[in-house]
Amino acid sequence: MKAARKTARDIVIWVTLTGGIVALVLGQTIIGLIVLAFAIWQLVLVARGGGGLFVDQRAADRPGKPTVS
């Protein structure tokens, strides 16, 4: 399940990045910049070791005091 989640995340990020570039090429500057900014933000989160789009929230749903891991 974890591999499928990472694969889906990577596909969504690359499709978003490609969509932003296509929007810029087709003259949709504002939409292209917004989509590119989102894609780059997600790439930075993934590069830092974060979850990106699909963050596992199971630990947050446990009862008790929350911990940072």
C-alpha cells in the first residue's frame, strides 16, 4: 500500500508539473504559474522527506496526546 501511495503521489506531481508547463506554453500565464508553484511546493516537500500529497494520518487519529515523529 505504501508503494502504491508513493507511486500515485509521484504521478500526480509530475502530471501537475507538466500541466503547468503546458498552460504556460498555451498562454495561460496565471493558471500555469499557480499549477507550477503547487507542483514545485510538492516536489520540495517530497525532497525534504515529507509526505507530500498523501500524508499518513493514522498516527494522528490515535487517542492521547499527539507526538511529533
